[in-house]
Amino acid sequence: MCRSIHTLRPPYTEDVTEEEVRAAALQYVRKVSGFRRPAAHNAEAFDRAVDAVAAATDELLASLVVRGA
């Protein structure tokens, strides 16, 4: 779906930064919404969505168990 979103789990990436998680969330929200930059009246909803996706990504990565690691 979003070719510019990189895999953020080990062994592909060992130390995931907050910036990487936020960038992936931003790309996802851009793809789903169809907006690269939302209009001013949609900016708050867009930013909340990025925050929610980033939080869900953090939770997912913290919960994954990678075999052989």
C-alpha cells in the first residue's frame, strides 16, 4: 500500500526511533486520507490521526515477539 513505509520490527530494524514511527504513521494517514497536507479545517483531525497511528504502532512493536531473537 505505502511503499515508502519501511518495516520497523527486528531483525529489519533494531533501534526504532520516534521519528521513524511518526514518519510511517504520517505516510499511512496521507495514503488513507488522500491528502499530502490537509487544509486548515482538516489539520487537527489529520494530526490526531497521525498521533493515533503512531501510538498504535508503538504498542504493536512493543508487543511483538520475534522468534530467534
